[in-house]
Amino acid sequence: MSQHYPTIADCVGNTPLVRLQRLAGKTSNTLLLKLEGNNPAGSVKDRPALSMITRAELRGDIQPGDVLIEATSGNTGIALAMAAAIKGYRMILIMPDNSTAERKAAMTAYGAQLILVGSMEEARDLALQMQADGKGKVLDQFANGDNPIAHYTSTGPEIWQQTGGQITHFISSMGTTGTIMGVSHFLKEQKPEVQIVGLQPMEGATIPGIRRWQQEYLPKIYQAERVDRIIDMGQQEAEDVMRRLAREEGIFCGVSSGGSVAAMLRLSQEVENAVMVAIICDRGDRYLSSGVYDAASH
């Protein structure tokens, strides 16, 4: 028998689900975190990145040798740079220039070409313009059904199986909304009463990876009826819980993940005997240069 060894692509998904030990406090609720930073390129976006490229190949939309283009604020870009490297595509990533140094360095490490612009909206407009000019093919995570389907076929089923179908609440930050759309679709099919809770930043908050989109930029994959409740999250609260996760739980993550857990702690005050799952979408080392973890500033 020849030994079967996996490729790096086979290691995307099947991430751990762990329970909060201290932050939860005295409660009858079970508070669980899905550790998506354990994916090979370090975030939940590994799933849709691989899905968008693989499914486009299967349809014949892209062929080896093509140039791929994507607008990204960070995690999707890193994941797509990895997926393009696995599959042998050239990747051009357009991102806001305020993205952290670690994100930019990770993308170029995987061989992607970076174009920096002023905002995420500008990045999305430029990607479509470059495609119109024949410079490559845009995957468009915001309008591409292969984004949520990655979570419908993997993240959702994993959470269902890991909680033994006991889940009552699912909490996720909303950026492209791919995660919350796909997981909601799957979980609601199994158990319609599961509460799907989305997170957006309060006016004025700048939490990497999550947005309050203007209507014309609202992701096309977003379906409002799949989300039962939206919580507005302040930057300070998200950062405080993020730092507490590292110091009190040993869970090192980014600001939007801190926001998801902050929302889960709020919800936990309202209910009893619930089984809640929040997405920890990436790892904290992606944010160190931004200073959010600096001891002196807190």
C-alpha cells in the first residue's frame, strides 16, 4: 500500500472548536469559539479562497496561466495569494494602504503583486476596471457564490457536527458576509430556530475586516433574511475583549474576533442553557504592528 500524504490544500478547514474557560463567567451557557486562525494561511478566508479558485477552474472560467485580480482588506488577499501559489496562478491584489505591514508582507511572500489605494471601495472599483481593460479576471468575493458555498459545505457542517447539533446561537463578524451567509444557510436547514447574529462596526469604528457598507457597495451575496439580529460593535469593546482573550484564555486573535466574542458575552447575559459559537476569524500576529496589543497603551 502506498502511503497517502495530504497536500497543503487538504489542510484547509476542520478547525478546532474550543470553549471559553474564564471570560464566560458564571453561566449556564456554553460559549464556544471556532479557531479559524488554524487554517494554513491563518484565517477563515482560506475556505472561500480555495473554493473560488477551484470552482472557477471546474467551470472552465479560469485556466492555468491566467492572471487573477481581487480587492481585499487583508485576510482574503493572503488566502488567495496562498491558493494561487498552490494552483499556479499569478495574483494581483488591490488593497487599502492602511492595511497592516504583516498583511502586505504575507501577500508578497506568497508571490502576489500588490496595488495600494485609498479605500476598500476604490479597491473594488479598480479591480473591475482592470478586468474591463483585459488585465486579468476578478474573482469578486463580494458577489461570488463560491464564497458562501465554501461555508455551506464546510464551516456550517463542522459546527453542527462539533456541537452535536446542540448549537442555539451563531455569531460572526460581517465583511463580505460570506461566512455568515453560508453557515446560516446550512444551520437553518438543520434547525430553523438557531439564532444567526451578525456584527457590524458602530459609526466611526474602524475594525479591520468588518464594514458598514453603503447601499451601492453592499455585497451581492448578502441576504438580509439569513441574519436574525445585527449587533453594532464599538472599537474599544472589541479591542478590550481581544486583549482579554489572549491574556485570560490564551487565544490570540484579531480585533473583529474580539468583537464577535464581545457580542457573544452580551448575548450570554440574555439567555440560559444556550450553546453559542463565535468565529475567531484569524490570528493576532497579523495585527502586532498596529499597536493594538502594546502593553503600554492599555
